[in-house]
Amino acid sequence: MQAVILAGGRGQRLEPFSRVLPKPLFPLGDEAMAAILVKQLKKAGAVEIIMSLGYLADLVMAYFQDGGRFGLPIRYVVESEPLGTAGPLKTVTGLADDFLVVNADELTDLDFGKLFEDHCRFQADMTIAVQKKSAVAAFGMLEIEAGRVTAYKEKPSFDYWASMGIYALNRRCLALIPAGGRFDMPQLVRLIKERQGKVMSYESRDLWYDIGTLPDLASARQALARLNVPKRRSETSACPEGESGDEAGDPC
């Protein structure tokens, strides 16, 4: 199994720290954010990792080098301009028939191996890891038919499926990605669907933090600290709602 880690973003919402440190190297516990991800992917069966870099790429390459200390080869592609969440895949050579794509800026204990296994079993063009979320509307919402108000709800809540930024793709999808310029995963999904391709979902209830802001980073650090606290069996309690972990407390 190969995995592409998308790690080229500037992390502007994490300033001022991201002015000197690329987001993949932000510390979570004793490790860089992306180092946790690399170890998880290796444990799940990855035999090679390709990192797509951009901002402060030299620092990321200096940290991970050839991947030797992580036990698997790591190679790199570097964007000369921002290419979005799908565009960088066009620049990667030597990809297998099916491979994983993972955003570097997240903490999760999702089973990458199971996601990949399901993707291959269903012979999908793309499989998207998703998680159910809830949101509350900022305003009262009305239903209107022919000018008449038929329903009125005060700031209702609603559920939706969120993309976790984790994908399994078949290599044939790469032909749909234009060369050069920004191109994102929603655009790729639309093109696959227009061509009657198969896009599957992988529903997850696992721990998942998308780390885009300083409060997100603080929350992820707290979650990792909880997971890393060893407890005797009698002391182990259920994880907070929406999170999961094992008794060993090791997410990677």
C-alpha cells in the first residue's frame, strides 16, 4: 500500500507559529504531527509514502529525510504553486493501481488498512472517509411555497456527513486531473460521477481532529494526552462522545 500525504499548505490560521514552522512539523505530544501519521500508515501496511510539499518544504524533507528512521521509504514532490487537494496527485509518479491520500494536518485513529481493504473490495474509483457531524443554523429557517410561509423553525440543528480528508483512489482517476493550477477533491468527485464512476464512503466514528487553527491544535494535543495516559484495566473509562481509543492508549 502506498500513501500520499498532502503537506503543502501554508497554515495561515496557525500564525504566527506557521511563519517559521510548517504545519506538518507542529508538535503533538513528543512528535511532529505528520510523524504520528507516518507511523500510523506504516502500522496499517504502507510500504512507501510520498509527501506532497510546498511551503517550507526543505524543513519537512530535513525532518523526514528518506524515511529510514520510520522504517519505510519516503519520497517527495514539491509544488511550485498551490495545487489544491487533488492537483498535487498529477505530479506524483510511480503510483500503484490503488493508493491512499491523507491530509497531513489531522489527528485520527481511523483504521487506514480497513479503509484501503474496503476500497479495493468494492473496486471503487474513490473511497472517502466520512464522519457524521451536527450543526446549528445561525438563523431561523423558513420553508416557503408560492410566497406563503409553510414552516418556520428557530435555529434548527441538522446532521451532515463531513469529509475527513482521507481517501483511497484508483490510479485511473489521475487522468481526470488537469495539469497545472489548483484542483480540489470535490471537483475530482464531480468528474468521476459525471463519467459514471464509483465513489464510495467509509463511515467512521473514530477520533478525528482537523487541525486548522490554534484552538484545534490545543484540542488535538489534549486528546492525544488523554490517549497516551496508561491506565490499569479497572481505571479505564469510556472515551468522550465522538472519540475512541484502545486500552493501550496508543493512536499510532
